[in-house]
Amino acid sequence: MHGTTILLIEVGALLFALGMLGRLGRRIGLSPIPLYLLAGLAFGHGGLIPLSASEEFIEIGASIGVILLLVMLGLEYSAGELVGNLRAAAPAGVIDALFNAVPGAAFAFLMGWDWRAALVLAGITWVSSSGVIAKVLGDLGRLGNRETPVILSVLVIEDLAMAFYLPLVTAVLAGVGLIGGLKALAIAVVTVLAVLVVAIRYGRQISALISARDAEALLLGVFGLTLFVAGVAEELNVSAAVGAFLVGIAISGPVAHHATEMLSPLRDLFAAVFFVFFGLSTNPVDMPPVLLPALGLAVITMLTKVLTGYLAAQRVGIALPGRLRAGLALMPRGEFSIVIAGLAVASGVEPGLAPLATAYVLITVVSGPMLARLPDYEWFKTFIRRWRQPSTPPVRPLAAED
């Protein structure tokens, strides 16, 4: 009984503190993700106030947080939209992967880590934060801009790529080797394609099984189905996150709309717990030695994201200011990067990876939204106008005739 009391006190105090941090972040125009990570560092091993009684509870909550993040992401897209975006934005997706995954892998080898750590760090630097970027676009009033569909297309490609990347990484980190990883990847490809085909042809029938009129039945049905499929996917080494993402894609129509509304508070709660748990698993003492490497990696991959957005917007004929807005908006990394790093931490592949990933995400998720505001400042607009103007040689006066 005493242990339960301590658990309630710790969880209650933690959630209240997270609520205050989230409110603070919104008041200063900052994503709450870095604040949640800092809270995890403060309450974790080596932190100011370690949480001992509630650590197992928080770990389970963190797993549910990842699942809810992914199912909510899947609910935003229908299978048809996903396939259409894949065809239209495939070249931009290839550029995105090359420009942002390769630097992460190369950096891992420079740090003296093995190929498994390189595979993980490639994913961490590759994927932008859909949640943070969506909030930034809304806050800046850019949802109707011409470059916004380009940004969203890049994010969709990344999200779909994660359905193949996560099973590969999960299998490799489980120690099955590259052959086992490729086998898991093949299973994931077949599974994703099968779900897309079923969702396109039978999406309405699947959604009809869940009533959109009964809020309680809707919440229990979608949440229960998501946890069940995620568990089965994890058992098949396909990754629980991918299973949840595919459930979101398979549900469409009014059910998807109402499910999004019903699950949003749960997602916010458990996602906050997830970010805290990742901070809990990182010892603050390990952070200072990796700050400079993390800063260098952040600068490099933020520049490559700007170039990615610039080229993707240029392909569809968007003018220079829109290209810069697209590139600057793509810089923050967040939930997926932490999910990938969490897999590595659980497997114990590289001790230095967790503090590096935490510092890297903190740098990009704090500086990214602030740098995304640059195109709105008058001095920046003036600089761009002057840069675009072709330089004309000074006019020489005509020599007087003799």
C-alpha cells in the first residue's frame, strides 16, 4: 500500500510539473518537447530528484505514448492520399534521405561507433518533427502558403519511410544481424503494402465496424485495436510503432475524424510521459562531453534540411522566399528521433548515443522554430531582395569628343 501511495505522489507531481512546463512553453512560443526532455533529465538517474517508485509505470506509459503518436499520425492520411503523395514527392524524399541520413551515419563512424549505431544516428538526423513543424506552421499563419504542401509531402515521405526503417532497426538492434534485418524489412514491406491495399479497397467497411456516434465505444474500439495491432506487430519484430501507424491509415472517414478528437488528449498525456522517460534514461553527467559534437551535427543537418526544402520547393516552381520558408521549417527534429534513439538505448548498442541524441534534439527543436521566423522579419526580406537584384556595373561617363 505504501508503494502505491508513493507511486501516486510521484506520478501526480510529475504530471502537474509537465502541465506547468507545457503552459510555459506555449507562453514563450516554444515547443514543450525540450522542456519535457529537461524534466526527464532532472528526475532521472543522476538528476536532482530521482523517481524510483514510478519508473516502471512511466516506462509503460512511454510505450503507449509512442503508439498514440504514430496512430494519430496515420489518422491524418488516407491510404489514397499517402500513395498519391508518395508518387508526387518521391524525388524530394530521395534528396531528403541522402542529404540528412548520410551525414548522421558518417558522423557515427567519425565518433568511432559501429555500423549499428551509424544506422540509428542516420535515422535520428533524417526525420523532421511532424508535430513541431505543424505547430510552427499554424502559429506563423502559413498553412495556406504555396510552400506548405511541399513541406507536408516531405514529412509524409519520411513518415512512410519509417514504416520500413523501424522494423529494420528493431531487428538489427535485437541482434539478428543484417540478414535478419533484411528479413524483417521484407516482412514490413509486405505488411505495409497489404494494409494499403486493404485500406484503399475496404477502408469504409473497416471504419463501419466502429461507430462514430458512440463516443465511448469509439474511444475504446480504436484505442484497443491500436494496442492490439501494435502488440502483434512487436511480436512479429515489425515494430509496435509501425503497427499503430498502419491502424491509423486503415481507418478513414468520420471515424478517423472523431477518433482524432477523442485520442488527442490521450496522445498529449502519454507523449509527454514518453519524452520524460527518454530523459529519465539519460544521465545528465553524460551530456557535457557530447554537447560540442551534438552542436556540430545539428548545424550540419539543419543546413542540409534547409537545402532539402529549398530544392523540393524549387521543383514545383515556388519563388525564392517560399523556398527559404520551406527549408527553414523542416529543421526541427523531435518525436521520431527520440523513438529511434529509444530503441538504441533499450538495446544498449552505444552508451554515448542517448546523451548525443538528447542534446541534438534539444538544439534543433529549440532553435528550429525560432529560425523559421526569419523570413517574416523585414531586415531578412530586405537582405533577400538585395541578394536577388543582379549587380550592375557602374556607368562610366562618356569621354568628351575632341
